[in-house]
Amino acid sequence: MSNQVFIGVDIGGTKIGVNGIDQSRRPISQHWIEVPSNSHIGPMATVAQIVVGLNTFLEKANLTMKQVAGLGVDSPGPADINGKIEKSANMHPDWEGFQLREQAQRAITQAAGQDVHVSYENDCNAAALWESFVGCPGGDEVMALLAPGTGLGGGIVINGRLLRGSRGMGAELGHVEIVHEPFVEGWKPACGCGQIYCAEAYASMAALMKILPIALAQPKYAKHPLNSIQGEDVWRKRAYKVRGLAAEGDELCRGIFDWQCAAIARLCRQVADTIDPARIVIGGGFIEGGNDLTQRIMNMIRAEFKKIAFKKHAAELRIETAKAGDQAGCLGAALSAWQYAQGK
């Protein structure tokens, strides 16, 4: 059928985003639709919401379930190649061991009244796949995505194909160990995975929540505006304010971002030496603080990378900002479903 479509479902902690592509790999809509993920209730509640999100999107796009040739699902955290979710510090414990791909395929097939294949990708792998396609539609590049957000996700694309690994757990770049000076004395870069010195332990929201209690305890920051924030889950609330204050030029918050940029540059060096990419794309919430802060961040990452990289990498490797924004995950999941249908 010439009017077949491929749908991508991006599962987050609170929301599910849905968009799709046509057979020419063009996005169906300029805007995705969002529905609550209900992940806090349990994985089957999220599966039910995948069906809700799909039906809502199809209705708004004036499409029918019969036109869905395949569906891709992505989720945060590690999972195996068949979509079995592994334990993650950033996910509800009920998700451990859940067969997301299998259960989603069962629910979608039942809702459609016909067999619909569901493919699975880690959310950063899906985002990397789409970012690579946007930047190099011909699929003849080696690239990596780094996405500092709640954690630090990663993805690697080689000639248009994801580097999934033999178990589907490849490109967990946030858990590459780096050597980086601590932001404040007495702080230990412990990662949620249980190890120390992971890149995620330096550059992520999770890292901020561990750095801030030590930094704000210093006498010179006694009257810092972050200390005025009180209430339940106070360190998470304070961490979410750091980006905005950094954009306004706050000394402490900008200093934290600068220090995290140097950590990301060190991770870029590790990635460059391992896979020799044409480019490294930086995405995630780290670059969502407005144009001025984003430009500062990217300039600092590039400058720090050039200081420590091999000469040829320093001269030729491009470090760029992600172009697709929040939709990279669902469009990459849709592209994964398209590749499956093409036998790729």
C-alpha cells in the first residue's frame, strides 16, 4: 500500500510522545501528540497508554489503523535487544524484567485487529538514529549522540544502522568512566548504576542533585537564591532551577555548567578515540536553556575537546547540537520500524 505509515512511540517518565513517518521517511506531522505515560502505576498501564496515544495520533492525522505498517517503541534505561527492560536507577522497580516490546505488540495487534510488528529501541538510540538521518540522509557516516538530561544517554550510528551490540545494550555512553576534577571537595562522583566516575555522575540532573548540597553549604553561598527553595523533594526542585539561573549569569550555576562541559568534552575524547566519528551530536535537556546558554555550552565543549583530543580529531571532528528536539525519539523509533520493514 502506498499510503502505509510507520509510527514511533517515545515513552518517558511522565508522558508518551507519538509521531510517525511515511514510506519516504518524511514526518507525518510537524507536531507530536502527548498522552500521560502512567509509568508510576506500572508497565501494563503504560502499554495501555501506548494504544491510547496511537489512536489519538491516527485520529488527528486522519489515518486508520489499517495503514500502520509497523510501530517502534522506545524507552529510557537499559534493555536487551528484544525490549526486556533491565534494572535502572532512574525507573520504577516494577519495570525490571518487563517484556515491553512483546507486550506492546500484543496490545497493538489486538487493537488493530491485524498483526502489527513492534520494534524496540532505547530512547537515546532512537534519537541518535533520527539525528543521523536528519544530518546524513544517505546513511554513510559514523556519528554519536550524547544526551545529558536526567541521566546521560548515548547512541552510535554507523552507516545508517544503530550500534546495538550483541544484546541490545551497546552505546551506554553515560557509563563510560572519565577522569575529571570534582566540582567541590568532599564530593564523590557516584553513579546510580553503583559505580563511580561514570560520565553520568558528572553531567546529568542526577549529578546536580548530589553536587548542590555540598556546593550550597559553602558560606559564600548562604544567601544563594537556590537556598530559598524549600519543601518536598527540595534538591530536585533546586536542580531544575540551575539551568535558568545559569542562563541569567548566576556565578555558581554557570560555574557548574562550565565544569560539566569539561566533563562532556572528556567523554567526547573517549568516543572519538573509540569509534572515530565524523561528528558528535549533543542533545538532551543540557542544551535547552536558551540560545545564549546553549552557545556558551557548545563553545566550551568544543574548546575543551580541542585541548585534549588527537590533532586530527581536534581539527576535523564536528561537535553539533541536536536538530530534532523532543521528537527525535519517536521519529527514530518510527524509522526503526521502517528499517525493519525494509529488512535492514
